Amino acid sequence: MDLLQQILVYITLAIAVGYIVKKFFLPSFLTSKKPSKKACGQDGCGCS
């Protein structure tokens, strides 16, 4: 029974760490920080 509890704890820990990595660290690597081609004020959008 003790072995089963340890396995479940490690599985839960792995899921939690995987979720945190996916939520907070992977979006910064997957999204590019390129500036947009269309800046405010171009094409008569009315913003200033």
C-alpha cells in the first residue's frame, strides 16, 4: 500500500509541475516578440 501511495504522489507531482511549466514557461518560448507590422496611426485607423 505504501508503494502505491508513493507512485500516486509522484504522478500527481509530475502532472502539477507539467501544468506549471506549460502555463508559465512554454508560452514565452512559443510566442515570438516580433513587433507588429501595423502600428497605431497608420492606415487612418483614427488612433493617436
